[in-house]
Amino acid sequence: MSWYTMTGNVIMHATIFGAFMPIIMFIVMGSIRAIKRLLDRSYTNDIYKTKAKTILSYIKKHSGPVFQIQNQYC
């Protein structure tokens, strides 16, 4: 009985962690990207204002993360 109680708690916590961690990481990474964009614009609402010197640096700041499609099909 005690083995089931201890092992059940570990399995339950791992399942909950595995279920909510992708959602939390999505929110955190989205917030970081939004803050970087806001810093690039010098805290203005003008979407055409930027501190980027090149087009490539602008694209890196304003595009999303690289999507690894092979991870979805493994």
C-alpha cells in the first residue's frame, strides 16, 4: 500500500508537470519575444520604428522561433 502511495504521487506529479509545462513555456517565451520587440521600438506603439541596423537583425527580433518539424513526427 505504501509503495502505491509513494509511486502514485511521483507519477501524478510527473504527469501534471508534463501537461502544464508546454503551456507555461509558450507564455514565457512569448512574453520574452514581446519585451524584446518593445525594447527595439523604444517603448513606442509605432510598428515602423526600429533600432535594427540590418534587415536580418530586424527579422530575427520580429519573427517567431525556429520550428523543428522533425520533432513532431518522431
